[in-house]
Amino acid sequence: MIGTGKIILGIGAVGAIATMALSPGELAQNSQTGQNCHPSYSGCLKPNASDYDCRGGSGNGPYYTGKVRVIGPDVFGLDRDGDGWGCE
Ligand SMILES: [Ca+2]
């Protein structure tokens, strides 16, 4: 319970700072990690997609992407060689 209280306080503090002084760059970064983008990929893939495949490849979709930075668990299997870049 103590831990939960600390988390709520932390979010409140971050929100206050963000409202007061947030540069355009930070705003853009925030929108990329928002609910509309998948947290594992930097190219803003849909977070609720059933699968992504590489554009121009032999995958069956339903969604396709070009080269994309993989910044979290590679749930769509786009980065086969594990170097952090998918669909190279
Ligand atoms: Ca790769």
C-alpha cells in the first residue's frame, strides 16, 4: 500500500513538471510512447495489432512496416538477428 501511494505521487509530480516546461522534442517523444503506439517499436506501430510483417516481404500481415527500431520485446518477430533493427 505504501508503494502504491508513492507511485501515484510520482505520476503527479511528473505531470506537474510536464505542464510547466516541456520542450517540443519531449512532447513528440511522449506521444510516441502513448497509447497509440506500440511500446516495443520506435516507428509507432499499432499497439493492438495482431501481427506486423515487413513491407515487401512474404508475411501475411495484417499490418506491414518498413525498417523499424526495436526498443522492447520483439513480439512481432521483426528483428530476426536481434541487433535492434527490424525489417532491415
Ligand atoms: Ca535486425
